[in-house]
Amino acid sequence: MAAALALRLVLAPVVLCSSTVLGAETASEREVKAAMLYNFTKFVEWPSGALGESGAPVTICVAGRDPFGPALEQAVADRTAYGRPIRIAKASRVEELKGCHILYVSISERKYLSETLEAIAQPGVLTVSDIEDFTHQGGIVGFVLRDSKVRFEVNLDAAEKARLKISARLLKLATEIHHSGSGGRN
Amino acid sequence: MTATFRNLSIRRKLVTIAMVSCTVALLLAASAFTVYEVISFRRSINHELVTIGQMLADNSGAAVAFNDARAARDTLASLRAEPRVASAAIYDQKGKVFAQYTRAEEKPENLKAPEADGTYFREGNLRVYHPVIIDGERVGVVYLKSDLKEINSRLLQYSGIALGVLAVSALVALIVSSKLQRVISKPILHLAETASLVSMEKDYSIRAQKSTNDELGILVSRFNDMMAQVQSRDMALQTAQDELEARVQDRTKELQVEIAERRRAQDDLLQAKQAAEESNRAKSAFLANMSHELRTPLNAIIGYSEMLQEDAEATGEVQFSADLRKIHHAGRHLLALINDVLDLSKIEAGKMQLHMETFAVADVLRDAEITTEPLARINNNRLVIGSDAPGGMIHADPVRFKQCLLNLLSNACKFTENGSVTLSVSYADTNRGRWQRWAVADTGIGIAPGDVKKLFQSFSQVDNSSTRKYQGTGLGLAISDRLCRLMGGYITVESQVGKGSVFTIHMPAAAGFTASSLQSLSSKVLELKKPEEVSGDSARPDSAQQGEPDHA
């Protein structure tokens, strides 16, 4: 466990570096993604009871290294979802996060993805990530770049497993949808 | 326009009215229809655009939220099925154009910042701004524009249809009204023709034919009634004129006859007048001759009988003296009679000539006293002579006036015995001026009222017996009366039987006379009025009963 942590710490600069080089993670891209995280709340329906009692905040969690900086806070400032306030929770480890409704898994958690997903294998959490093939590995929404624009893929099976209903209008925007039976479409 | 219309014939007017009415009605209907159509079209397109905008906003909400311009364009591209939408756009939250759509053949619009939500009709375009709201949050605006081309083309279409309908219906109205106008225009035209025929031919027996029972029928009936009245009046007038002409002719003939008769009568009168004048001249000549012829032998008889009487008295042959005196008296009486007759004749023939003078009253009184004194003494009468104004003057013919006065005095003396005869001169002022009154009063036998009228008639004494008893020609008063009147005066009588009489000569007072009035009086007297006129003038001032028989 300690070795895994140590590795992660060692690799972190490399990942950052590669991400910067390969993914062209610009400031505007961060803002777009932050806005998207918030916007997902409008097209996703959580199972009853998952949002807690009325007035309880909708929580957006960031696990691992935070790539947004202040962009996420700015994106949700003075905004609500389902008439509830929005709370942001950030932690380097997923285990430290409780009551997440949207969980952004940082690219820094790529190596520990399966453990992370397992750790939060409970209904009512929309998982989002920049990690490649995130949706193939059990994640629900994965950011992708198409023509230097931020788009996303959706794993409908995972969403169903998490008992989340994703709006057709959102699905229409998805570059790829994974679904058992259809096997996915583009 | 109105003047031209007013001068149109009835037919054209009716047709024009029908067509104008039809056209106006159709135009109004078409306009109303078009306006309604435009309004409802606008409403429907407005509603449609709003609906489309709503749908687009719903469909593009996610794309805007996730900044997916392509998805938004795809959504807008669905507008290809809506040809009414000329262009469309989606603005993001900040008002920047996020996605744009333009109809195939249109140029892309230069878009500006979005306006407030709502619909705008402007510059022939309908614009709709509709908000994109997700979960109560406004994330963008959908913009739609319709250029109303359709409504314009539809309007054009309507106009074409309306024009077509208008043309067709005008044509139909023309045909129908051309046929129908005859119902109204035919009787009127017939009436007008009849009226012109009547006025041209002056034939009032012409009648218009009544073909309908409406107001025009009434008009025709009234026209015919009027014509009947005119005709009857015309005939009456003609008859009256004929009658008048006939009457005028008759009257003319009558007048001609009358004129001829009058002319004859006039000729007769003229002849009669000439004959009368002739005979008058003959009479005057006869009188003048007679005056001379009668007096000459009579003077011889009187003269010789006087001489014989003187001789007989001288020789003492008294038995002849009395007879000769009788002859002498008879001769003198005859001479007086002849003189009276001649005087009267002269007066009545208008030949009496007067010589008017102004002389003293006193002279007249003195002469009268001298002459009357012996006469008064015969019947033992007392003669009294007096005057109010002894210095007065009288204007008259002295000889003739004295004759008149003496006549009255001698009458008074003759019909009074043992009484008195009074001559007095006085003056009286009347409304006809100042008069001089010569009153001869006696205390004699008097005259009965019934006899007064006869007094001044020629050859009249009160009764025949008196003539014998008192003698006289019976002409004295008649002559005096006429002479006084010729001199401007007149004689009145007051008498009571048994008490006496008063004969008064009234003469205009000479003292008040001016030269001109004297002259006018003279000329008036010298006119020598006809005796009839003079005697016929019985109306005299102070006229009292006339009486007392004539005393020659």
C-alpha cells in the first residue's frame, strides 16, 4: 500500500508532464470540463433517496490530483442543482470522500483505477474521468478530445448499474455510448 | 366627375350605379377578407415560430450546456423542413452566437446581440427570441426570423383573385343591370318622349302608356291626368276665344250700325239747329220790324186822338171828348202792352241790351217819389219813402231798374186803398256777399199762398177778373223779375191775404264792388242769358213766398 503510494508520488510529475504534452490541457479546457461536471447534474437523474433529504447539497468530488484549480469552484458558484446547493469535495484518495454524487477521477489515479472504482462501487455516483478508456474499464462518463473540443463517451451499462438515468439529450452529445447488446455506437 | 355623371342618360346612370355598388361591395369584402387573412396569417405564423423556437430551445439545451456547436447546428439544420424560417441562430449564455442556420438560397445574416424575449414584426420580418432554459437556468437564446415572403405572395395571389372576381362580377353586373335598368328607364324614357312630343306638336290629346304599378306608374297616371286637364282647359280656352271673337264681331257690327244711326241723328240735329237758328233770326227780324210797324200807326192814333180831344174840349163838343179820351187811353194802354210784349220778347230772345252804371240811391228815390206820388193819391194812399243809407250807390241799368221799381210801386198803389205804400232801402250781409234791398210794402189785399207761383209767369194775374178790375197787361212782374236777374239781382215776395204784401228787389251792394267785379258783373249781364235759364233759376237766397198778382 505504501509502495503504491510511493510509486504514485514518483510518477506524478511524469504524468503531469505527459498530460500537458499529450493532452494539451489548457486553461479553457479546464473551464469547459468544470462547467460540464456541473452541467451533468441537469441531464442525469439520481435514484430516489440518493440525493438525501431536501436541502442537502449535491456533492461534486474530485479524487486524486485536482486538475481544475479554481475553475470548478467558479463554475458552480451561485448555482444549484435540483434546487439544492452544490458542494465540492476534494481528496487525494477516493476513500476519503463520502457522499459523492459526481466523482471526478483524476488522471493521477489511472494506475489504481480498478481499486478506485471498486471503492465507490455503490449506486448513485456518476463517475467522470479524463483517463483513457475510462468507460471501458467501468467508468460511466469519459472525457475525450475530438477536433480539439472536449466531448465525452458514456458507458450506459455502468450508468444502469449505478441506477442513474442519463437524459437522451445528453446521450445525443456523446461521441460513443457503450451498451450491452448494442455493444456501443458512435 | 359629378357633373359628367349628372349629364349621363338614365340608362347609363342606372348601370353605373349598379356597377359602382357591386364593385364597392366586392372591394370592401375583398379588403375585409384580405385584412382578416393577413391578421390570422400573422397570428398563425407567430404561433408557429414561437412553437418552433420552443422546440429548438428544448432540443438545443444540452448542446448549449455542453458547448456542442455541432450538435446545435444539427438541431438548427432540422429547420430545412420549415421554409418559412429564413434564418435562425442560437446564442449562448453570454449572448454570443453559438450556432447559425440560413435557408438554402439566403445569404447568412449578420447577427447582432439578442434582444429581449418575445416576437417582433419589423421591416417586413417576424423575429422571435426564445430563451433556452435548463432546470430553471437560462443558458442561451434561440433566434428565428421569418421574412413573410409567404404572406406577401399570398396577398398577391388574393389580389389577383380579387381582381379576377371583380372583373367577372363587374361584367355580370353590367350585363344584368343593362337588362334590369330597362324596368326603370323604359317608362321614364317613354314619359320623356311623350312630353317632348306634346310640347313639339302642341297636341294635348297624346297620352303616355302606363306599364307598371309602382311610383313610375303613378307618375305616368299623374302625367296623363295633367294632360287631360291641360287639354280640357285648352279646349275651354279655345271655345272662349271663339266666342269672344264672335262677340267682338257682333258688337262691332252693332257699333257700326249705332255709329251710323248716331251720325244720322247728329245730321238731323244739326239741320234742326240750323233751322232753329234760322227761325230765331226770322223771329228777331220780325220783332224788330213789328216794334216799328206797330208803334208808328199807334203813335198816330194816340197823337190824333189827343189833338181831337183838345179840339173837342175847345169847341165844347163834350160828348166826343169822353169817347176821344177813351180812344187815347186805349191807345196808350195798347202802346204800353206792345212795349211790354216787345220787352219780354227781347228778353226771351236774348236781345235785351243793358247799360250798367253806378249811380246814387238818392236819385232813384227822388225819381220814384215824383213818379209814384200821383199814383198813390188815386187810391188815397200814403206814400212813405226812406233809406238806411241815403248816400249809397247802386250798380244797374238806370232805366230798367227804375222800370222794375216803378212796376212794384204802381202795383202797390193799384192794390191798396186808403192805406200806405212804403219804399225802403236797406242792406243785408249774407254768405253770398252784401246785398241792397229795395222793399215795397203795402197794406193792400194781399195774395193767397197758392197764387204766388203764378206771379212771375207771363200774361198772368191772379185771376182773370182782377185783370178786368185792375187792368194791366199781366207782364209787368214777369218783365221786372227777368230784368232784375239780368242785372244780377232778384225779386222776392212776402204776402198775407187782407194784410198786404212786401215785394223786395235784392241787388248786389254797389259800394263793396271793385272795378273788376263790376266788370265781371257787367259782362255777365251783357251775356244776356236765355230767358228759360233765367226764369228757371228759382233757387234764390232769402227766397220767400212769392205772391201778389201782376200789376201792369
